[in-house]
Amino acid sequence: MAGVFIDVKVSAEIAGDADIARKLEEVCPVGIFAAKEAGVEIVDDNLDECTLCDLCLEAAPKGSVEIVKLYEA
Ligand code: SF4
């Protein structure tokens, strides 16, 4: 389930990449990404803590992570 205000989308190309998963887990200050053996997992419970800091966008290949502001939709 997505958060109330924010949804984070990770493209299929990087979802299974353990290195990028670790990087995302490291950079996100509110723990939205969890690095698993199978790749990156979104921690739904933390989604609404997103500060829109854009660190995840910088850590992953361009366009592979998307922050969706649901309240603007
Ligand atoms: S924008 Fe910042 S707080 Fe939001 S998911 Fe990315 S790294 Fe985490």
C-alpha cells in the first residue's frame, strides 16, 4: 500500500540491484528503502516521512527512482 502523501517508485531495472539497494538504504534519512538480498524494498510505513530531500534521486541512476506527491495529484 502506498503512503497517504507520498509514493516512491523504483524502476524494474534497479529494483533487483543489491548495490543500488544498499546505497538507497544508506542515503534516505527516514528509512524508506530497505536493502534485501533480492534488491530494494520500499518501507511503506515510512513513506509519509519523506522530506523530499532528493538524495535517493541522486544516489540511483537518473530516472530510476521517482517520488510521487500524491497530494498534488
Ligand atoms: S527524497 Fe529523501 S526522504 Fe524521500 S525517499 Fe528520497 S532519500 Fe528518502
